[in-house]
Amino acid sequence: MKDQPKGAMARATAMAEGAATAMRRRQRDREPRVLLYRKPGDPRVLAPGAKGQDRVLEVAEKMVALADEADPQTRRQRRAQRSAAREGDA
């Protein structure tokens, strides 16, 4: 277990470090990730800045845009349709 900081400055420093760590974690979680599958069920994350990552993200964004054009419904509308279909089955 980590020792508790002693004194006001030490506690303030510890709180600032904790807040900075949380901010870095939140920022990292929001960045787009590229998962590559060598075989089914064996994913690996393409490291940010790795060769080809920008190109893969660009192609993925184009694919999503094309899918959105083909199906103009919003996520909320699709969710409502699925919910209504489930209620109809019950």
C-alpha cells in the first residue's frame, strides 16, 4: 500500500498528480484505436503513430461515412426500431 503524503503541500501534489493521471487516461480513451486481427479472437492494437495508422483511420472514416449515407437513420431511430421489434416479439 502506498504511504499517505504528509503535509499540505504533499497532499496537494498527490491530488494534482492523480488529476493529471486521470486526464491523460481520459484523453487516451478518446483517441481512435486501430485493432488488427491476425486470426479470429487475437486482436492487437496498432500503436499510435505507427506506420500506416493514419491511412487505416482515414479509410475507416470513409467507410463509416459511406455507411451513414446508405442508411440515413440516426442511431436513436435504429435503437427505437429494435426496441419496438423486441416488444412486438414479446
